[in-house]
Amino acid sequence: MKLIVGLGNPGAKYAANRHNIGFMAVDRIAEDYGFAPWRSRFQGLIAEGRLGAQRVTLLKPQGFMNLSGQAVGQAMRYLKLTPGDVIVFHDELDLAPGKCRVKTGGGHAGHNGLRSIHQHIGADYERVRLGIGHPGHKDRVTGHVLSDFAKADGAWLDDLLRGISKGAEALAAGDAAGFQNKVAQQVVPARNQDRPPSEGRKPIATDAKAPPPQTASEPPPKTPASLPDRLRALASRFR
């Protein structure tokens, strides 16, 4: 079994925040794979189902971000799992919008949700880092993560969530590379690899002078068909 956690803040006020992209990710998985309806448990909301051969519990902690570890620790212990069975989706300032990276272990980099999880289960869990971009200065970080995605973000955000859903079975099976490939195929459209017919050929000059158009003129005189006729024609030129 896998415990897949999405991080965010509870309530409609925060639903569209950049900080809530983890919630959005697990919501998309639950919807696309027909998980059971969300219900309250482990200080959060859970939905149960399968991703391929793997039984999965999805979890959205319902304490605020800095208390996320309480729900994760409680769920992990009840389900008799280890930190290696836990996967956490969270927002990542240090990745460009739409980028996705999988990482196991390491520090929390100041992320309050990860900090709380570290405190309750340690650092040896898997994280799926979802890029939301950096506002440019540390004083603007709080406002950035707690503001809604802009309308212009809609296209890449939808592509990212679709890719996460398509790769979810690979992620649950432990195939991080396969998961990231599925995401990349959605976020970066496949390029046409066919070589254009003109590639490698000398281009045709477009400024070359075209031959002058033919103008109407009198047709050339017909060549006489017989020798007497040709002699008469020649004689007439000297009269």
C-alpha cells in the first residue's frame, strides 16, 4: 500500500492558492481513477482506491500547512506503513512553473508542510516537487504562495495535473522516471521529428529575376515549301 499526500490549506478561501497545488494533484488522481468519495479521517480527508496493482490511500491534511505532519504521521502508523511508503505532493518555489521533480529524502528547504512532516515521520519519504516559480524576492514569498494562480497559469497548470494523473500508476509502482516522462509528455508537447523536405537543400533564391513575359507579336513568316516559291520570295525582296 502507498500513502499519497497532497499538501495545502483547508477551506474555500485557499482552494485556488499556489500553496494548494498538492491538494489539486491528489484531487485529480482521485477523480480520474474513480477513488471512493473523500471522508474525514486521520485529521484530514482520505480517499481510497487503486493505481494499477497498488492499493492507495490519498490524504489531504486538514490542519493548516504547518501542522500537516500530524495527519501524515497518524495515517502512516495506523496503516502500518514506513516513510518509504509515503509520497508527498507539494509546491516548489525553486522550480519554474509547470516543472515537476521527484526526490527522496533531504531537507525541507523552509517549506512549512515538509518541516512538519519531517518532525513526525523523519525525512525518508518521497516528495513530488511541483514548480510554482519564485516571486523574485524573499519578502514576496508569502504573498506569492498564498495568492491564487493567475488566469494565464491555467493552461500549464491543467497540463501538469493531467500529466500527474497519467503518470500516477508509475509513481505508485516506484517508477519515478516513468512518472516524470508521463508528466513531461503533457507539459512539453511532442515535437515533430520528421525532417522537412527542404532541410539540407540549397534554398531557392526568391529575388532572382523572372524571365520577361512573352508579348504578342506577328508570327514569323513561313518557310516556302518549294524551291520555286523560295526563289520568287527572294526576288521580291529586291524589287
